Amino acid sequence: MEESLKIFKALADETRLKIVRLLLKGDKCVCEIIPFVKRTQSTVSIQLAKLENLGIVESRREGKSVYYSLSNN
């Protein structure tokens, strides 16, 4: 129950919810997420880190880019 509460609380934030909705369409790098959520690179990275810490998203590095996707867990 406590983990579900943390996830719902995370998704209550408009920026994080927008990120999750975008990732439903497929993997994205930060540079693709920024214009969609209309936030700075710093803000997007912080929000992605929160989502990743909760296990909602996962990341993979390809060269200099980091791509994010929804977690399968």
C-alpha cells in the first residue's frame, strides 16, 4: 500500500505525469522530453530521477544520450 501511495503521489505532479504520458509512446531522450513538458533541462532531469528512483521509468545510455522508457516492473 505504501509503495502505491508513493507512485500516486509522484504522478500527482503535472510535469511527471506529462513525462509518463509521453513515454507511453516510446523511449525518449531528455532533449525530446523538454519541449513536450516546457520545462528546463535541469527540471526534467530531476523529475526523471524521481520517477526512476520509484521504478516508474528506467534509463539506458547510447553514446552521449540517455534514453528513458517506462519500466516493465
